[in-house]
Amino acid sequence: MHENERQDPFADLNADEPVVELGLTRIPSLARRPAPQGRRTPIRPAERRRRARMFTVTFSDPSIVARLRALATRWGLTAPGGGPNVSAVVEYLLLPQLEAAEAGKIEKPEE
């Protein structure tokens, strides 16, 4: 059979008959479902204690983070997960400077 010789499967339908849509040709939406609100598990006590101690810092240069990780590795400071404990390095390096700044021995940075 050639392309123009194909039979029309709907040729036998009565043109006066109403067409009923069965919904079989609808394609479901591929949109993402909204993310569930809230946590799946309750806050653990360790998380609650840690929140008061957490602080996020954004450095001016991404190499600073790599340098801190390398120093933690070189000093053998590891976090509970096994990675380098950058927090311990930052705290060790920061505390003397923080105390000096609080004592007035370090001037504020230029703007």
C-alpha cells in the first residue's frame, strides 16, 4: 500500500454521532511536584546544640577554602565524617586575632 492508499479508520463513523473523549490521549504533565514542606524527621538534639555554634563565611577568594582544607589535612585534623576539619583550623587561627582585636590591638579594616 502506498501512502495515499491508506484507509481512514474513522470512515465508518456516523458524522451525526457525538464524539466522546475518553481521556486516553492526554499526556500527563511532566512538571515537578512541589517539594514537601518541612523536615521529614524531627530535629535531633545534636543538631539543636550545633545550630548555636554554626556560622557561614564567604571568602573573597575560593583558593582560601582549598588552603584551609590542605592545612587541616597536613596537620591531621579530621572531622567526624573523615574529611579535613576546616572548622578546627579556622578557630585555631582566628582566636588569637579575635582576642587581639577585642583588646584594641588590631585596627578595623579600611573600607
